[in-house]
Amino acid sequence: MDGLLILLGIVLLLAGLVGCVLPVLPGPPLSFLALLMLHWTHWGDFSARFLWVAAAAAVVVTLLDYVVPIWGTKQFGGTRGGVWGASIGLVVGLFVGPAGIILGPFLGAFLGELTGHADSHKAFKAAIGSFIGLLTGVVLKLIVSGVFTWYFFKEWWW
């Protein structure tokens, strides 16, 4: 049974790392589930405190991933139209694929600003903010999932 849980944990770790880039998969929560799989074997011995902190980190980073592109749009001078455009672009981009996930918030913020009668320079600046916000979310998820991966293998091997 331990072997099956460890194998499932490794699959969840890989899916979690992929999910950091593709928002179709919730990366950090999958990586957290991998920690639980290992914890339920005789190899894993995580403290309850560690597991609660890891669960909180997974939830917070996952929620931030939806907020940070919108925040980035605002920080770069975006208006309500740009924020709405970035949000709609993110949702539409999910159905287009990896390119849509990256370009969706950017184009959405750009078009949202243009429809709000902003000049193209201001609209482009807001779109850049959306893109930087998206990249920030990806990096945060990769950090958390990477730390979970490290703890998984550290606990399993050492």
C-alpha cells in the first residue's frame, strides 16, 4: 500500500508542477495532496502544524493567482474596464489553451482600456501590468509547489 501512495504522491507532484503553469490544474493543492499521500505511509512523518501551514500556503497562493493579474492591471494605471477585461480575458483564455492563458489577460486588459476610451499607450501599459501580475502568480505557485516537492523527497529519502 505504501508503494501505491508514494506513486500517487509522485504523480500528484508532477501534476502540481504542471498546474503551476496551466491554470486548468490547481498546482499547489495537488502538490499538497502529494504530501498527504506520503504522510499516510510509514515513510512520511510530517507534523500536524507543518501540514496545516502547507495547506494554508496552498490555498493562499491559489487564491492570489486569481487576484494578482487584476492587481497588476490596477498598479499600472488600469481602470475598472481594464480590470474587467483582464478578468474576462483570463476566463476566455482558459478555453483557448496555454497561449490563451498568457494572452487572455493581456488582450482583455488592453481591449477593456480601449473600450473605456483610453489611449493605446495607457491601454498597453495596463495590459503589461496584467501580464506581470500573471507571471507573478505563476512564480508564486512554482515556489510553493517546489517547496512541497522538496519536502516530499526530503522526507521520503532522508
